[in-house]
Amino acid sequence: MSIDLTQDYFALFGLPRRYALDEMALEAAWHDLQSQVHPDRYAHLPDADKRRSMQWATRVNEAFRTLRKPLARAQYLLELAGVDTGLETNTVMSPEFLMEQMEWREAVEEARLAREVEELEQLHLRLQQHAREVRGDLAHQLDTDHDYPAAADTVRRLMFIDKLQQEIDEALLALEH
């Protein structure tokens, strides 16, 4: 068994290079590759073969972790397209999006301070729906339009949404105790 460590993650799993991904196919391909490269299969071989197996297994796991998460998959697709998402340097967002984020954060903070678990749960559900819509936009930008600059902006938006989702989860967890 040999894995070409220069392949992109999609090629590694035999999947099309798309944001919209068949998660069952990804999971099946991961299990198949894992069974082929798992270091335990090479434990009886010389050290060089053991190291190679470890490299293969590491690459397979890294690829799987990246492709199974929508945000990481989008960032990876942009990277493959040569687009710098500017996550560290480009924090410019539309005023509408920033206003929306402020409203979400205020609603979460009010519900948290008032210890309104039901309200936080409703915000959680609404934010999940909003994230699904944004991911739908992202899929269209990446897979249909190949509009990578717009997709990079959408990735940055999703990062804000994911962070807010985590804040809601943390607030709910804190209120449970």
C-alpha cells in the first residue's frame, strides 16, 4: 500500500473537488483508507515502513478532519484555488453583517443575563438555520459560480456565526449548572 502524499484531500478519498460533499462516501473512503494504512498493520515491519505508515495515517486523518467540517472544507477549497481568505488580515465585513452580528450578540447576552434558557435555545435554533442558509450560499459560490472572492467573504461570515454558536452553547452549559 502506498499513498501519494502530494494528492489533494479530495483525490485522496476519490471524491470530486466540491463543497457539497457526500458525507457517507467520505466516511466510507476514510474507513477504507484507515484500514489500509493503520500503523498496527505495519508493526512487524522495519522502522522505515512503520514511519511511512504513520505518515499515511496522519495524512488520511488530517484530510478527513478537514473535509468533514464544512468551514474547514471551504477554506481548503479556497486554498486549492489559490485564494487567500485573509482570515488574519481581512476583517472588513459589510455594515449590514456587522449590525446583524451586534443584534445576535445583544439577544444572546440579554437571554444569558436573564437566565432565559428557552430563549437561548430558540436563538440557537435560529442561528443553526441561518448557518445552513449561509452554507447553501457558500456551496453555490464555490461549486456553481466559482466566485472565490465572494466565497472567502462568506467563509469569514461563517466564522463569526460559528463563534456566536459556541457562545450560545457555553451560555446554555453555564445555566445548566
